[in-house]
Amino acid sequence: MQIFRDKPFNERVAGSIKALHIGNVYGQFTKLIYFLSCLIATTLPITGTLIWLNKMKKKKVNSWISQNLPLP
């Protein structure tokens, strides 16, 4: 087994990237932080789409009201 600092630079970088990607840097705490940040990141497009759809609905209703048309 080879000590980390004795390895060539490219192997140290590859090992660090893998540890960051998997979440093994600080144990379970890092995995929890990664999970929460990914959860937030995946909800942003969903909530953005919902806000946009609601905005389009309000714009449609307001245009009906401004034209004094009966609502569908």
C-alpha cells in the first residue's frame, strides 16, 4: 500500500475527485450535505415551472377580465 502523498500528482488528483464525487471526504456528514443540495437543485426546475404556469393562468384571466368577456 502506498502513502497518498507519495503517489504521483495525477493519481492524487484522481483519488481526490473520486472521494469528492462519492462523498467520502468527511463521512456521513458530507453525504447528507450532498443529498440536501441535490434535493434543492432538483426542486428548482419544478417550482420554477409551477410559478411560470400560474403566472400564465393569471395573465390569461386578466386578459379575459380586461376585455369584459365571461370566464370559461
